[in-house]
Amino acid sequence: MPSTPPRNRHYSPLNPLIPKKTEEVVWLQLTGCSDSLDLASAVNRQTGLFVIVTADSKAALRLEHELEFFLGKHSPVLHFPDWETLPFDVFSPLPEIISQRLKTLASLPQIKRGVLVVSIATFMQKLAPREHILANSLVLEGGDTLVLEETRQRLEQVGYQCVGQVFQHGEFAIRGSIIDLFPMGSSVPYRIELFDDEVESMRTFDVDTQRSLEKVDRIKLFPAREFPFTDESIKLFRRSFRSHFPEIAGHAPIYQDVSRGITPAGIEYYLPLFVDKTETLLDYLPSQTTLVFMDAAQAKATDFFHEVQGRFEQRKDSWDRPVLAPDALYLPPDELSDRITPFAHIHIPAPDSASSQTIGAPALFATHPLPDVSLC
């Protein structure tokens, strides 16, 4: 059994109690933004990644902004946004959202110190295996060799769309010896000029004016989708779809579209059919990670999974767009509890909550709410 710190000990917000591996502690009596100050102090004092799980996206955004203020440039605050679609929706996430998610997933295994804030719904979501993200990411530098036709095929295989003019993430255009490319995970597009098959120069450019701007030395490329869409993965999708929905497979429009190489809107909710196995955000985390659960985040996991089950019941008999079982797309709450056991835990209940005081070893903080100074 791991040793636990003394109970009912008072701590300073600048010197918080940090659990060791597999330990659980609870931080009590934190008001206002003192929770963010404590977390920033913990991040600066300990090597590793802190993953903060909130009850919803609004709380996650609040913590992100406050942590960026307290941490400054000392440690990065990573952003892994929610898809901003409802479970089993017929809409796909915006390319900008997918771009940010892919960038974060690719960087997580190498993080030595930092913080990631996510909502519980995003934390429970199942993802493609790490190999899809890491194996299909590459760095391009000046002097590298690029064969145009091979480059076109490779970009299309990882989900990039060939267009006449590049405007948004996941697009590329080839004009003679020039390749315009807007990589996922990048805030700007790039123009690559070739001399024969050698990269001669790389510059950013403006999507509105299409004018070249600053010269760069390297470009990092991520796949354009969170799931593979190669010939092999399409075959796997067809086989898996027929296994899950044998009576309607041949007639379902989504099955026909994917068979023709088309990715219809909302295809993300069929991600498990494109891979041999799914993983979760937990599988992407470095070994030295501390999990922080804010307020009612763990209780919200049960509520969210019930919402997914309700939407599944409404749509399970659809013949044109059948849906996968909730546990194929999200970690059930009991499985989530088992998966987080190997990590160190910090629980931060709401200031007026007393129900969490028996979780782990309590650490008390002498913080108090500001007085009411409003004018009558």
C-alpha cells in the first residue's frame, strides 16, 4: 500500500500537496481562482503532465484561461477541444477542431512538463490507435526530396483534399513545381517550391491574397483525419459494418459512400469500424501523469453516458444510418474508474461540497471568498 500524507494538514496555495504515483488526495477549501493558482504551482514544482478533467467544456475553458495567466511561459497549457457535435450526430467536427486535436495527440507522448484540460465527455471518448497519428506524421525540411506524384498520393492517403486553391486545413494544391499546403495542427498554410525533386524553399502565405510571406525552415505534417481512410481501412470498415448491421449493410447509404471512397458528414461516429482496436486519451499520456478531477467531473461521467444511451435508443432502428453501441464510442463509467487507477489523483470538490472529503488524504487550504463589495 502506498504511503499517504498526514490527514487534515493545511497547505499553502504556493506549496500544494502533490500525490505520488497511485496516491489519491483531495484539495479542500479552494475558492475563486485559487484552484488554478494551486494547480499552476503544482505544475511548476513537478515534472510530468497534469491532466485536468472538468464537468463540462465551459469549466475547461475557464481553467485554461486562468492557468495560462498563472503559468505564463513556464509550462504549456495544451488544448484538446471537444468535437462540438452531439453523439451520433450527422455533422462532422470543423477542420480547425480536428487540426488542434491531432496536434495535441501527436505531442502528448513527448510532454515533459505541462497541463492538459479536458471535459469529462472528451476524456471518455474513444480514439484511433496512436500508430495512426504518429506513423502518419512527418517533418519536412529544406533540401528534402519530394516526388510530386508520390506526395500527392501520400497526402490523399492521410485524408488531405486536392483543390484548386487552398483555403482551410486539410487542403493542398499542386501548380507546376509549387505545392500549397494547409497542414492539420498548423495556424498558417505553407507554399513549398521545388527544384526538380528537391525542396528549394518553404514559406507561409495568406489564404485571402495568396501572397507568399515568411520563410520557414521546417513544416510538421499530421494526418487530416482522426481515423485512417486507406484502401485497407475501407475494407475493414466494410467487413465490420456487415458484421454489426448484417440486414441493412448493402442498402445503407453510408456503407455505399465509404465503399466509393467518400467520407459522409458524421463519419467520425463510425471510427471504430476503420481500426482493429480503439484507444483512449489515457493511452496517449506519458507515464508520469497526474490526473485532476474537478468538482463533479466523475459524477458527470455517469450522467453523460446515460445521455449517450438515450440517443442510442432513439436511433438504433435507423436503416439508413445505424448507430454503434455507446461503449464502442465511449468508455463506460465503471471501465473509466478502472483505467485511471494506475495514475496519481487529485480531487478538487466545489468549495461548498462536503461529500468528497473522504476521498484520499485531505489537504486543507486557507482560502476564503472575497467579500461582497457590490453597491446597494
